[in-house]
Amino acid sequence: MCFVFIILGMESNLSKKLTWTEKDPRIALEKGWVQDARFCHAFFDRCEHLAFLLSPEMHSLAMYAVEFAASYGDPHLIHRSHSVLAHAYLNCGSMFWAGKTLHDVRDQALACCPRCRSEHLRREGDLLGEQRAGKESIVALNNALAEGGEELTRNERGRIYFLRAIAHHHVGRRDRALADNGRSVELLSLSESRGYFPDIAAYFAVYLKGGDRDQDRLALDFLRAFGQRIKGQRGWRQMRTRSNWAQAQIDARLGNFRKAHRHFESAWSRLLAEGLPREATACTLDRCILLCRAGEPYGDNARIALRLIRRCLRDRPDLSVEHQSGFRKMQDVLRRFPENAFRELVAFRRSFIAPVPSVMAERFETS
């Protein structure tokens, strides 16, 4: 019994250190916490969790991950910290810097242990998948599985299968995508520190079915149950928002357009409230795609979409020059050529990286 209390005390102490470090990363260096490999790994886990939620503080924390690992001096930690930083760059849309971060440590990582090689190849596969290089991504992820071998945990294998499913989807191999998603759901653990993956993996599995209304209904049931299951857990509000966003997509597919618009609006307002304006903007683009899909009356819907895009520009003074130009082009198309708006919006949405995969836009094209 005494041993149990000691373990619980250690876990509580580690959790407090992570909370303090999130607020002020320098404190971990000043107090020497970075000399504890267990703390570093827990901090890296937290960085990856924030990346999944696309938390605004993610990028700056990932920079500290590299500094922490360098201070500790262990090559395994150094390789993983660069992997975490590359993941952060990838999630904020900086593919160039993600690629450079991986390239700079590639030789050392591949010359290290099987786990380091597998981790590095998994990140390369993730980057290639984001770049829509599906076949190359599959090769890298296959190598990640082979290099890691028996040393990989169930969760590590599950994450590789999840990424490979997305790559299979991009090259049109839906059966293989579904099979890999099934494997990821079986392997990933809800109790693991990054155990939020199986929920999205399970949703993705039914989502990829595409065009099957029964599968869509199953996805809706899953998302509702998912919302109840995560309630109260750390980050559950952001995850609930992501679920509502996904639910809007499925409602649209099922023809529940009023519900879809209601869920889009709810997700948009929550994303803004949670300090994620970039994702709120992508959510609005998804809603505009729904408004302008084939077969819909162009006049009224185009005017609503135009109003939503004006709202995006008003709410996002931080938009890059490139994205501002893109939104103005969308405004011009909606005013002058509304019959072309759907195609232009889908193309623009694919260039606008956000947490919900851009394959969402593709789904409307098969409606």
C-alpha cells in the first residue's frame, strides 16, 4: 500500500512540473528537471498532445523540447525532440521547416537504435502524407514498422497504421485504408498519454467508407458516444469542438443540412473562443463548400457564403498576405461567377491546412 502511495505521489509531482513548465518553460531548466529523462519524455508527450489539439502554445513549447533534450545530452531524447519539433511545424503548416528539421538529424537518427529509426521514418511518412505524396509516405511508414520491429509498443504501431491509412486513402486504396484504421483502433490504448488517437482513428475508419449512409449513421453514433466518454478529461472541450466539426460534415453527407449548418456555426464560435482562429477559418470554408455544392441555388447561398468570408477577413487580421489574397479571390468568384464557386472553394480549402483533414472537402464532390 505504501508503494502505491509513493507511485501516486511521483505521478502527481510530475503532473505539477509539467503544468508549471507549460506556463514558463525556463523553470524546467532553472530547477534542473530536464536532467530527468522521465520528465523529458512526459513533456514531449504533452507537446504532441497539444499539437493534436492545435493549441496556440504548441510551437514555442516544441522549441523548448529540443533545448531540454540538448541539456540532458541523451541521443535518443535529442532525436525524439527533433521529431516533436517537426510535428509542431507540420501542424502549423510550415512544411519546409518540418522537412528541414527532420533532414538535419536524419543520418544520426537512422544510425541510432531501432526505435529512433522507426520514430524518424514515421515522421517522414507523416510529412510526405501531408504533401500528398501517398506512395512515398506508405514506403516510409512500412519502413518505420520494419525498423521498429518487436521494440515498438502497441500504441506506436497503432499510430503508424493510422498515418498509413491516410496515405492509402490519398492514393485511392480505400480497402487498405479501412484495414489499417481497423488495426489502429485495435492497437491504440485509451489509457496511454496520447490515447486520444483511437477516437479519431475510429471515426476516420467509418468516414473513409464514403457514400455509405449506414456507415455515416454509425459515425454519428460514435461521435455522440465519444463526446460523453471524453467529458471532463484534459483537453476535452477542444476535442468536443473537433467532434462537432466532424459531425457537421457527416450531417451534410446525410442531407441534414440545417443540422450541418448549425454544427458548423457552433464549431466556428467555439474554435474562436478557444483561441484557434485559423481552425475557425477552415471550418467556415467547409461551410461555404456545403453552401455552394453542385445542385444548390447559386444566388442566396452564394450571398451567405460571401457574408461568411467577409466575417473571416474581419476576424483574421493576422492572415498571411497569400491567404488574404485567396479570400479576396473567393469573394470575387462568389460575386461574379457563383456557378464556379464550389470548385474554387474546394481548391482553396485544400491549400488551407487545418486540423480536420482536407479530404473533408473531397467528400462533397462525391455527393
